Amino acid sequence: MNVNNFQSTALGMTFIRRHTFFLIQAIFACTPMSCITVSFAQSISWPSKPVRIVIPVPPGGSQDTLARAMAVDLARIWGQPVLVESRPGAGGVTAAAAVAQSPGDGYTILMTDEMSMTVTPLLHRKLSYDTARDFSAVLALVQASSIVVVPAASTINTVVDLIAEARARPGTVNYGSWGIGSATHLSTESFAAQVGISMTHVPYKGGADVLRALLSNEVQVAFTGLTATIPAIRQGRLKAIAYAGPSRPQLLPEVPTIGESGVPGFYARGWLGWLVPSSTPRAIVGKIAADAGRVISAAAFTEKYVTAVGFEVYNLPMEQFEQMLSTSRTRMDAELKRLRLQAE
């Protein structure tokens, strides 16, 4: 072999080695590692358009107010409009179905409560979505306990009075809830079963509708949210007879707990949280959770929109939130069977 032939062969081998290297790189570009890179890139560019928060209740209630307050701060952080869309009805099914059918790109967020994700699927077996399969947990935002309220003119002043009235006239005491399978529905039925009374369920689309029903005496009692009822209680239009938390509410310390009122061990507490379609990239879910967590736990925001209206900051991150959801589904299934509750 002469020198020229040797040099040509060496150059050819170098060419092959270089192209083999680029071929290997191309192959690795198609491996799962590329998905991580793409997901990370998506999270860097997200959001590049308006984000939508879908809520299952009408405007005007505590959930709506919290969602809109968070939307303002997150729009500032994300540099994009954050819109709140109200889709009430069917115990949260309407809102959840809309989000489940949305693209998993982080631009549609479901803000809902514990019952919608755990009880509603057990009561409605033919849903168009599966809460365990079609949603990813983002962040549990806040938690709250129910307050038991009656119209101002009611002769019911205590839990003892409520029990006596319902026992004296079974089925004639109407109670309002936020809908079949809602927290207010289940907590009231749990209370009735524990004390041995029967009341008539009147479902509404949200807390604002329950409030109007109480004020017009369409219903005689409700286990409802503290936030929406505080103004009417302080104005003397409603009476708070008990609080369903482990201790008295800071905003109404004169109101006894249900435990203090003769029903020890009874609590009615729930959370509000965010979920997204399960196909949403994990990096985007993490960014939403981190940014929303910073907003909800900021001192000024917490004071104005959380503790001042009777909520407590939860700020439970993705993994823990997902585990809590799984545990809650099992627990609620057992509770529904105990109460023999079915979709109406």
C-alpha cells in the first residue's frame, strides 16, 4: 500500500466514525430521554397564551372569589391572562367533564372540591371521565369546615333544637346542599345518620343559591361554607348554630362546635384543589403547582383571601395530594355504602 492509498483509507475511516457518532445521537434522540427534554422545553415556554381555570359553581361564592384572586396574581407571574370560567351543575360533573376533554397542555385547570373527585364518581357510574385515570393532581389549596345555619326567624337555636325538631316532624325539615354528592350533601346525611333523624334534601347549584334558599325559608337548615354566610350572620339575617370543625371558628368564636353541642367526634371538613388532564406534561404540572403554592401561601394573600374568609391554607403538593385522593376515594366508598346513598 502506498502513502496515498493509506491516507485515503484513513480519511474514509474518519468519515465513517463521525457519521456513526451522529447516527447514534439520532437514535438516542428518539429515546424516552427526548421526552424529558421536550417536556422541560414545554415548561420553559409555558404559558404562551391565556390559561383557563374552570370552577363547578356559579359566580359570587367563596370558591369563585378565591379562584379570581389567584388568577390575578398568577397572570402577573405568568405574563398571560388567567381566566375563570364558571360551569356549575350536576355536582361538579359539568366542569370536570369539560376539563377532562381538554388538551393536556396546562392551559385548562379544574378547581374543585373533594366530593367532586371522590363521591360524585361513585354516585354517577356512567360519567364520561374517570377521576383516577383522566386527571393529575396539581395542588390542594385550602381546607375548610362547614357551619350549620338556619334562617334568622327560625325557632331552632342549637343543634339540640334541630335534632328535636327533625324527630318531632320527620322529613319536614328541608336542608339545602350544593348538589347531589357535594360536601354539604354528604356531611348533612352523615350528621342525620349519626343522631338518628330524617331531613329532606333540596339540592342547588352552589353556595349562593343555598344562601338565597335559607333567606327565603325555602330550606330550614344548611351545613354550608363559612365564607358566603358570614355577612348574613353578622347582619342578623341568618343564625349560626354550630361549627363542624375541631375547634370554634376564629371569625365567629361565639359559635360552638358540633362536638360541644352534644354530638362528639362529628366533623365536616373538605378541601379545594387544582387538577389538570392526566396527559399534561409533568414539568408543566410542577410549574403550576409551584407558582400557585407561592401565591396561596403569601402572607398578604393568605390574610385577605384565606383566613379572613374562614379557609385554612393547605398547600399540599402533587405527590401528597395524589395519595390523599386515593385514600379519600376508598374512605368515601365505604361511607356511601354505610349511608346507602345513591344518585337521585
